[in-house]
Amino acid sequence: MKLIKTIENLVEEAEKEYNKVLERTTNQKEIDRAEKNYLDTLKVLEKFNKLNGYKRDRKSTRLNSSHT
């Protein structure tokens, strides 16, 4: 259970960082980097859940697409 909490915390941190980047910059490279980090953490969470049979809802995993 500790590992799933750690992964969930990483997803939350990556999502917060992504949203901060969207608010503070128009630099597309920085936005792309933050988005990739966020999506990568979601993939890790999904793989972990699939391997362990977890069926958890990801409450706030929608990307804010207002950066375009």
C-alpha cells in the first residue's frame, strides 16, 4: 500500500507542476516537458494498478488544454 500512495503522490505533484507551468509561461518546451512528466506518472500509476488489480478512480487526471 505504501508504494501505491507514493505513486499517487507523484501523480499529484506532477499535475500541480504542470498546472503551474501552464499559468506562468508560454514557453512550449517547458509546457511539453511538464506535460510529459505528468503523463508518464499517470502511465506508471496505470501499470501499477493493472499489475495489482486496483480499480481506483483518478479524480483529477484531466489535462488542462488551455495552453494552446
